[in-house]
Amino acid sequence: MNTAVGKSVRRKDAWDKVTGKAKYTDDLPDAGILAARLLTSTCAHARINNIDVSGALGLSGVKAVLTGKDCPELLGPLLQDRPALAGDAVRYAGEPVALVVAIDNPTAENALRLIRIEYEPLPFVITPSQAMAEGAPLVHERVSEYKKVLADIYPEAGTNIASRYSMRKGNMEEAWKRCSAIVEQRLQSAAVRSPCNGNKNGKGSNFFRRRCAHYCLLSGSLFRSKAACRSIFNSFR
């Protein structure tokens, strides 16, 4: 078996890159290639009452203008809840609303400025805590009706919860009593996807790899002690 440990291995593309012979996307000929630009939402949550693209379509050099009506299909890695272009509503600031295709970038960008959208602002949530609070505005009013990509997804109707899982083992109240110290603190970070593995004998590895890769979005998590976290993970050994 060949190994690179302890050796200096030359990359296959090293010579082309250091001599300037390597070709990148910008080096490819762009003759006859059209340009596309997205118009995105300026609202965190709003109903789209009207989109007027007539001004953009009337600009010389514009080939097409697409909106949500042209792209009814829904996408998503777990639930198919995401339109390529927003339809009746936008659910976050920056959500794509329209796509302009034109002969070049300047023309496409100018066309974006001619699209008129009538928004009706709706209540919105920013943090997971706000989204899970009682009476919170619903990001998706029909979350339970979306097509599932994976079978073990359990959206809860009338909430902002796309899926819920419970892991229980042992008596947590007794575990707290055995802790020499309990530290309680709310920690907040940017959204993080954290891949996880099971223990050394492989038991539980598929569960953790799938669950953590998809659902481990850490924001505003509450930690009490290492002992508590350890007792939860030990239940899968």
C-alpha cells in the first residue's frame, strides 16, 4: 500500500498552477453566454401582493424575467419547503424573488432596479427561542404538508418545529444530585453544522452521524454540566 506519510508528494496540478498554464472559470471564453442576476427580498417576512416585471422586460438586452410563478417546485434536504424563487411570501431577508437573464451583467443589474414588488410586512422571528415561543409567528403555515425527503422527519403542525426527537435514559434528577458542581449558563453562537460519530465499537454511529449532521444547529443552547451531557451520550454505548 502506498502512503504519503513522511514524504513530499507533488500535486498533479502544481506545475500548471505555478507556471500560469492552469485554466480557471474566468479563463474560459464567454462569447454568447448570457448573464443572470437575482433580486432578493428586503423583508424578513412578508406577503407578496404583486410583482411588476414589465419595466425589466422592456429594457433592451433582457431575455427573460422569472418569478415564483415560473418555479413552483419546492426543494430542501429534509423537508421540501424551499422555493427556488419566492411565491406568495418571503420568509427571510435575502430570499430570491426574481431572476433576470440578459445579454450582460450591467443590463441584468439595471433590469433588477426596474422590478416593482408590493410587500405586505408580516411578524417575524429572529432566534430559535423566539420561533419556539408560544404564539410565535409561523414561518411556514403548513409545515406538516410538505413532502419529506427522509422518512423519519416529524414536523409539528401549527408550530415552527420541523422535527422533534427525544432521547431518554436513566434518572436525570438523580444524576444532578451526584454532580459535585452544576454550572448553568446560556451560550450563543453562529449556526454550526457539527458532524458526529458513534463510539469506538460503532454502536450508534449511524444515528449520530445522520442526526448531528442534519440537526446540530447550535444557537442559544443551554448547558448545565459535563456530567449531564456525558450521561446522555453514554446511553448509546
